[in-house]
Amino acid sequence: MLQPVTEPQLAAFRLMLRARLLDDKFAALYRAGKIHGGVFLGRGQEALSVSVGLSLRKGDVFAPLIRDAAGRLAFGETILDAVRTYLGSSLGPMRGRDGNVHRGRPRDGLLPMISHLGAMISVVNGMLFAHRLKKISGTVGAACLGDGATSTGAFHEALNQAAVEKLPLLMVVADNQFAYSTPTSRQFACDELVDKAAGYGVGAHSVDATDLTACLKVVGTAAARARAGEGPQLIVAKLLRLCGHGEHDDASYIPPEMKNSTLGRDCLKVAEEYLLQQKWTDAATLATWRSEAIREIEDAVAQAQREPGPDPFAEKWNAIASEHLNETHPQ
């Protein structure tokens, strides 16, 4: 008999599963030559990502990174939005003007990513400061980075600013051991990235990102503290990319012993085994969830493939915020 479980645990797993299947589809489309530009998979990062998305509310700000499909879905991005962007549909959130990962809906708090991720923190800071000026309270902003972005000047300046202003910033670092192919030993000299928190005067949290239960607890606690007025919270999550930096990268620089360590555990499999062990779900239910997600993804791909791209001769290539490209575009 299935045992009762809190909704966030099962909801988180289903979002992780949908994100993994969506990434798998993008990889297949890329290999088939249907996607122009890079494809960057979140395989192995879904537990951390979904925990960030679920910790946020309507009115919050979310600046995801390229491997945050699960967090995006948790925050409200639709599979169709993601597919439309990758396939260059003019009906997508970026109007087919960036057939890649730089997508979002700023009015909903979902920010299109700047590839130099350290730069995203100051954007989140600006939106949080605007909330303060408008006397909007109770909101938080999450900025997600990899360990490599912590080596940038933008990271230092923005985190320092957030600390001085006591902004409700959730600074989430996916410490996946490599900045592309550069190991952490060549990036910083402190024992752990989380040690940097003390120097900035911000809250510090560490978590094993292969463990969904731990991620939900740690990220949820950090978000609650930021929302309660305790200032920025730095989360450093240990994990390993279970694929290359992008689909163009074979990740041959990752040592086999690291892949076989606890860092190399697949958070999706770990979560599935835990749910089954606790009798919170069963194999038949898991199969149903998988088939439902695959059907939704295939329907979205079929729809986006029928939709036109932007006409380069008719399109007015002005800013997204302009009247022609405002966010009231028909969906």
C-alpha cells in the first residue's frame, strides 16, 4: 500500500522527470540537426534546480542558468515556451530571435539569461531594489551560477552590493567541479566555496545536490530566511555534471573516479529509489508519469515545428521591450 507523502516531494520528482525527458528530447533534436546553436543539459542538477523553483512564489525573481530546466518548470515556464525558443518559433517568448537558452518572461519574474552568469546577480539585485522602492515586500530573488562564475568580478561586486543593501537574494551556486573544463583547484584557493559567505557577511548553506530531500530542505530554509529579512543567502551545492558542458563536449576531462564517486550519483535515480523505498509511489505510477511527460513534449515539438520563424525581411529588429514585441504577443 502506498504511504502518504507531502505534496512537494512528489511534485518535485515529477518536475525533475519532465525536465530530464525534455533535455533528452533537445539532445535528440540537436543531433538530428533540428536545433541551431548549443544545447546544454541539466542532467544531474535537477534536484537542486527544482528546489530553487519550488522555493519561489508569484512575484519573486528567478535568474536561472543553462541547466535549470527543472527550476524553470517549477517556476511556471511551460514546455511549449522552452521548445518554441529552441526551435526558433516566432510565437515563443523571445519571438524566435534567440534559438537557444536565453529565454524568459521578465514581467513574470523569469529573466532571460546572460551567458556570463556573474552578470545576472546585479540584474536580480536591481529588480529587488526596485521592489523596495515600490514598497513591494515579501519577495526574494534567486540568481543561479556555476562554480566558475564565482571567479568573476561581477560575482564579487553584486554579492557585496546585495550584502550591504541586505537584499533578499538567494545566491545558488552549482559547484559541479568544473568551469567548463577548468577544475575548481584552478579557480579558488579556499577550502570550500561556501567559506566565501563569511567574507561578504551573508548567510551560508551547503548541500549534497544529489539528494532531493536535502535540497528541498536547505534551499527552502535559505529562501525563508531571505524572505524574512535576514539578507542574502549563499547556497553551495555539490554535484557533478552527468554530461558534457554542452552536447558538443564529451567531458573527457572528468576523471573516472570522480564519475564513480558519490558526487556522480544521478539525483533523479536517487530520488526515484527513495520514493519507491518509502512506498510513496510505485512502478506503474512512475511509468504513467513518464508517458504523460513524453506525450506533452512530443506535442509541443510537433506544434513548434509547424509554426513560422521570424521573417528577416518583415521583422523589425528592435528591442524586446518595444511596442512591436511587447509581452502581449498572442500565444
